[in-house]
Amino acid sequence: MKFKITGIAAACLAMATSAGAQDIDLPDVIAWSAYDTGSAGHAHSIAIGNMMRSKYGSTVRVLPGRNDVSRMTPLKNGTVDYCLCGIASYFAAEGVFLFAAPEWGPQPIRAVLQAVGDYGLGVAVAADAGIETIADLKGKRVARAVSSPAIDNNMEGLLAFGDLTWDDVETVEFSGYVNSLKGILENRVDAAFALTTTTVNYQIESSPRGLKWLETPADQDEAWQRYTSVTPFVTPHMVSVGPAIDPDSPLPMALYPYPILVTETDQNTSEVRNIVAALDAGFDDYKDAAPGANAYAIDRQILSWVMPWSDGSVAYFKEKGLWTPEAQANQDKLVERQEVLLQAWNAFVDGAPEGEEEFAAAWMEARAAALGEAGHEVFFR
């Protein structure tokens, strides 16, 4: 059935559009760091930037970064106000891994908007290795990306799902994420951590070895408790995108938001609210402009996650009727956690050891003690 828009209806529509536009007042330029050229995060930035410029006259200036530190540093020093980052932004907020260093420590990071896609993450295994479950990895060759703490942490959590540790498998070290997956192709390993949409996975699927994904069903409560005690940022997810996955028969695996648009605690609340509102109102203009850009839909947001939200994001979620008492309770807990970490850092740094490894080890001990004393869970010991 077709509907004709009458003059009165058209006028009302124009008024509504005008009112919506007046509710979204954006800076002339918004600067954020993002993944390097050619990455999904960079493509998302371009798609969003085109929408922001055409719809609101606001230019998104993207500063590409090759690694976690190079993306987070511009946010820390004020060169940009936002970062379209990965899970490293959470590690920065917690002051762990690369951020357990004198020049970093826990950062006042807040989430602005998440990309919650249809992809998943889990253990990619060679189909010819005879591995059916994560528990079957015992004694098998498993890739370890020594220069990528986030990748190692994800794999460690997945091993915990199968009640295993690194000591239960034969570890093979690689210089990074992509190389660890290539290890399956080269028959150097039988398994590696992977996002389901990584390009190398398609090569593994078409190779003589073949590709299989190990499942992490949400109803296995004890296994998930072990998993999230190591990797607290993952959530159960039915995965429908990636090689060796039938879209009509999604696999029970895991997910965390990627990328995540983040800012710092003191970022202007109204500006953040307006950016979120613009990304929501202009969603149809960019959702198909880059692979996976539909993941920023407002109804996909994981409101109770491991990173506190910017006050501006919370304001918009409340406007949309999405914010819940559970989300507010989680927000309050996470804001308090950030304060505990900041106070612990300030008390620690003056008398801290000078050596890099000694500094990190002492900080992690002080961090664990402070969190435990305040009644917060201690991750990344």
C-alpha cells in the first residue's frame, strides 16, 4: 500500500525534522583517533564522517594509529577528544598490560557508543586436527601472540572455558595476531584465537587443513564463570558471520564490542550527547556504507558492560527510554571502580620501583590490593 504525503503532513514532517536538527548541535570539527587505513575501524570512521558532514555540517578528522598505544596517546595528550578504539581502551581504563607503566596508569576512559556486530570471537582450529571442544585442546599446539596482550588474554580466557591453562597445551609463539592465524595454514599450530571475520580465516577454510570453530554455549554456566574471570569483557553471542559458519545456523560463541568510541570523563556532556544522537539519527545514512557499520545501532548497545558510559551517552539513552535501573547500578559500580584505581595509582607512583618490570609488578600488586579492599573484583593479576 502506498501513502501520499499531504501538504499538512509534509509541513509536520519538515517541522519534526527541523526540531530534530535543532536538538543536535555539533562542533565544526570532531577529532578522533582510529585504526589504521584499510582496517574496519578506519572504514567505519570514514562512513560516519561522510554522514556527519552531509547531515550536520560537522567534519570528523581521523588520526590513524598502527597500534594500541598510538591510538590512545592522542586521547591522553588532548590531540583528539575521542578514540574509535578496541578492547585496549578498557585495558587503559584498568591500567593493565601496556598501560601498567609510569607514563600511563589507569585512564579516565568512558564509552560513547559501541559497535556490537554479528561477528564473533573464539578458537579457530584446523578441521583436520580432530579437535571438537575446547577441552580437546589439551596437549595440542596452540598459538600465543607474545606481543599482543589482548590476544593472549582472550586465548587464556577461552582455555579457561575448557578448564585448561597455558600449561595444558603446547604453546607456539608468534609475533602478532595475523601471524598466529597463519600458523594454522603453515601447520605450525592446531588452534589460535580469532575474530570470525579476519581475512586469514577465509584462507584457512579453503586450505587443505580446513577451518572449524569451537563453541562456547551460553548455558554452560561454570565454564562461562571461568571464562569471564580471565576475560571479563566477553559476552555470549550467536555468531552468524565468518567462514565455516552457516548464517542460517549461528554458532554459540562470544563477542565484545569492537570498535568502541570512547572519550575521557571530563568531555563535554552536551557534545557527547549530541554525537550519540547524530549517530543514531543518521544511522540509515552510514549503516551500509562500510562492512559492519550497522553494528552501531542504538538498540545493540550493551548497557551493562565493563566500561562506564560517558554522562552524555547516558543522557541520550535516557531520552530514548533505554536506560534501566540495572544499567544505572552497573554504571555507579564502574565509576566507583575508576575512582578506586585512580586513588591507588596516585598513592603508588611516588615510591614506585624504577625498573620497568619491577614497576609493573608492584603496581599490579597495589592495584589488586586496592580493588579487593574496596570490594571490587580483581582481574588481570
